[in-house]
Amino acid sequence: GYWAALKAFSLAKSLSTGNSKSFLYKN
């Protein structure tokens, strides 16, 4: 659904900027 796509986009964005840890903490 929409939220799954949004989460996937956010994860990819975080990984591309090297903030994967921040992403995990936010969620």
C-alpha cells in the first residue's frame, strides 16, 4: 500500500545519505 511504499522510499533515502541508524531509531 501507500505507507509501505513511503517507508521503502524513506529507507532508501536514509541509506543513500548514510543515515540508516537514524531511520531505525525513528521507526
